Amino acid sequence: MWIHTFYPDKMKQYTVRQEVMITEIQANSLKILKSKGVNISQFIRQAIKEKLQRDWKEIKIKHKRKIDNAPDWLYDN
């Protein structure tokens, strides 16, 4: 479980905003997690990272060209 903690130095690396639409059920789930002390932003970033790591080989096959500024682990065999 993640505890909400403010780290000013870490916030500097997050400079791009991405807006997404979620369902009401998903929003309620996030509210519950927040009420339990989970840092929602960190939770979503971690979920995206795990999804990319899990599905990257398939994504890489579909999109042959290299993606600029991608993390190094994306191109490990």
C-alpha cells in the first residue's frame, strides 16, 4: 500500500499532464483507494508502467519504429 507523501524533488520529473476519461465506477474505486491513503497519481503511473512492461513485446511487433524518449527497458530483448 502506498502512503501519500509529498516529495518536491520527485515532482519536478513529472512535467507533462495527460487527461483521461474514466467511468463512474472507476472514479469511485479511486476515491476508495484515496480514502485508504493511496497516492492515486503514483498508483496510476505504476499501473501504466506494469501494463507497458507486460504488453511491450506485442506493442513492439505492431509498431516497428522506435519511440522517442522511451525508457531503456522497453527495448530490452
